[in-house]
Amino acid sequence: MHQLIDNEPAQWSSAFKAGVAYFVVGFGFGFLLGTFRMFVIVPAVGEISAVMREMPIILAISWFSSRCSII
């Protein structure tokens, strides 16, 4: 029982690090792609079309970074 309590902080620490890494990657790429979308793509194709073009990219980045943060 005592050993289980001692391992708990290590498990939380690794989960916290994975969550922070996922957030940083997702937020960073979202910020970069959002800036690029607003200044380059929106004037060319319109707002809704620009979001639809960005969505698969950010979704793929999210899936990849979540998988890498778990492993």
C-alpha cells in the first residue's frame, strides 16, 4: 500500500508533462496557422473557406502530438 502512494506523484508528473506538451504543440501550431490564415488565406478565399482548409491540418497536428505525448 505504501509503495502505491509513493508512485502516485510520478504518475501525475508524467501525465502533467504529457498534457503540457500537447497543449504547447497544439496552441503553438494553432497560433501560427491562425495568423497565416488571417493574413494570407482569408483575403484570397474568404473566411469560411479558410477555416475549412485549416481544419484538417490542425486536426492532424493534434492527433500526432497526442499520440507522441502518450508514448
